[in-house]
Amino acid sequence: MALSPGRADLVASELVAVVVAVTPAGPQVLTVGAPTGVPRLPSGPLRAEHRSLQTSLRTWVEEQTGVELGYVEQLYTFADRERVGPHHRLLSVSYLGLTRIEGGQDTGDDVGPDVDGDADGTGGGAGTTPGGTDRGGPRERSTGATFAWRPWAEFLPWEDRRDPASRALSESLRERLLVWAETGGTEAVRLDRRVRVEAAFGINRVSEASLQRYQLLHEARLTAETAAAARGRAGPGPNTDAGVVALTGSRMLHDHRRILATGVDRLRAKIQYRPVVFELVPPEFTLGQLQACVEDIAGTTLHTQNFRRLVQQQHLVEEAGGRVSATGGRPAKLYRFRREVEFERYAAGTKLPLSRGY
């Protein structure tokens, strides 16, 4: 349905999935779209035959990518005007989904789950998808949709504090944003911008503020989305803004990168008080593998002994009865998630020993 200029009718709605898996290459996000175009998150409309919003979401993800979701929870509803064009209104209900890529984990140990959701989500059993750690380029479904696992660092390259290049980029972006802050029309605006820049990119930044960081860059017109929109090309054209992409990452269709950042923030916050991380590791894992998964999600390094002590003190895991050989070290014990935790302590989580300035 086309709208005439000046009308503000709600013309469409969609369900959008931020589907995350963790491999030795780092956190991956599931995308859909032509290889030469702009990727998007799996999405589709709510249909009359779908029993619920979540059923509809799971159906669209599986149809478009072949991935069966495990844990799913609702994120946020996006309904800003002009998200997709000057005279269109699109309401997007977003979800966070977690899954495993078969063969996609190493032990991460040189020495020796299925989780119910909150009121807004549910655990449907750990999902899996074939593919291992090699993205292998976009693949096509029988439905005609082309999908690919991509590192979330491709879209949010400033988020990994362990990586020297990511840290350098973050500092460079901070400096550019401080210059932008001084272009505010009044001192109040300039002060507000400086405070937000330091909160998002300063020394005391927090891990679960990736959305705040992305939105600041977008506001300062430092993203590929704003560069494309300036040329009237917000749709699925080629992703060729090389200079901007090198600085702030590849763009996604419409505001899907903002939705991705929202999912990253939710996952980073969630692993600190709910054991959802066990949806992302194999059913049997080493403690080193578990720590590596948490570090990949948080984008920071944890103190090994503190991490293991906290996991064991909370009785989150139990020995699985086997060991796995790791290069350069003695075989490491295999563990599995203690499912009784779900009934014993609803709020149990990994309780990450993260400082507020990560």
C-alpha cells in the first residue's frame, strides 16, 4: 500500500531476528541478502496462520536460513517514523535468538542447555545449524533467500576491547565525536554531546552500551547508513562506501544495525544474571571453552581463576565424565550445564567479574 506525502498511516509490520552463535572466529550474526547487496537480519510479516509472534519468527528464520532457533526472547519494538523511507511507517518487533553452529567450537583450554526465558521469551531447546566455523560465503535456500553467518565485528568493529585494532578504532572514533560535539549550536548542546561521547567511548565505558555507541556515530553522520541516506540510497543497493565502512563497519538494510546493537546489549547484560551462555556452547564443554565464549560476547578478557571460581561456587556446571586433549597442555575436563539450576535459582547467571569500565 503506497502512502501519499504527509500521511502517517501504519503501513506494515515485521518480525526481526537477531540470531547469534559463537565460533572460534568470534560471535556471528545470521544475515540474509544478496552477496553484492546490503545484508539484513532475518525478518518477515506476521501471517494469519501463525499461532503467535514467536511462532511466526521461528518460521521465517527457518524458511529463510534453515536455522532452528533454541532460546528466543523479545527485544524491543521499533516504530520510529521514516525508518524505511520518507513516507512509509514500519513497525518492527525484534527478538534475540541463540543457536549453535555444529562443529563451531574449539576447547579454548590449554590446561586442563536449554534455558527457560523470561516473561517476554522462552527457551525452546538449544537450536543448531550446520556450517562449522567457516562462513563459506552466502548460501541459498530453496526459497530463494541467500543467507550467511557474519562476524558481528563486521557491523560493530569498535566493540572488542581485547583487540588492539578495535581499541585504536574506538579511540579514533572518540576523537572524531569530540570534534563533532563542539559543532553544537549552544553550550548546553555541546556539553550534552561531550558527556554522551565520554560515557559511550571513554575510559569508563560499559560493555552493554553498544547501541549507545552506534547511535552516537549515526547522529554524527559517521555511519555507512547516513552516507547512503545522504545520496538517497537507503535501500538494498551495493555496500560500497569503502571509507565509511572501514571506519565504522558495514551497513545493514534500514536500521537493522541498530536492532543488532540492541541484541548485543541484551545478550551482554543477560549473561551476567541468567545462564543463557550455555545455549551457545556445546552440550559438553571445558571451562576454558566456556570462558572463551563469555569473553567473545563481552568483548573483554576475564580473570581465569575468578571466572572458574564463580562458575563453580554457583554450581552452574557438573563434570561430564570425560576429557579432551588440548594442544600444548594436559587434557581438560569436560563439563555440562546443571539443569537443576533453572529450578533451584531462577535468577542464576554467570555473574561475570566485569568492571564497569571494561
